[in-house]
Amino acid sequence: MFVNVNDAKNLKWHANGKKSDGLLRHAADSLQWKKIDYLFLEFGIDPRNLRLGLATNGMNPYGNFSSKHSLWPILVIIYNLSFGCV
């Protein structure tokens, strides 16, 4: 993802270009983001590390549905990207 110069700039935006005014404008302003930086120092230091979110539209963890087969969409979100943020 860092091959393209524009994508690389957007992926590091949370470290270099975001406003630090105390308001929650991006996931990088959240307590969870800061906790990950605190707990995993080596990961938090490098702004190139990708932060991913995983979203599904349902799960069958214990197999109690009547069907033996299921299909669920899975989305992977890159939190580092700055698209639409001010």
C-alpha cells in the first residue's frame, strides 16, 4: 500500500496531519487507539503500521443454527486512512 505516494501520505496522516485539538475527529483520537500505542510501544511508534477493523454481518460461533452451511460477508477496514476527515 505504500508504493503509491498519495496512498502512503494518507496512511500516515494520523501521525503527521491530523488536528490535535482534543476533539474526537478520527479513530486516532480515541482512547482505544492511544491504549494500543501505550501497550505495544514498538507498534505505536511507527506510523506506517496498519490498524485494521473487522466487521461481519453475523456469526455462528456455537453452531446452533439449523443450517450446516452459512455465508457471511466480512469487511476489513483500514483505520489509518484519512479520507473524509478534516
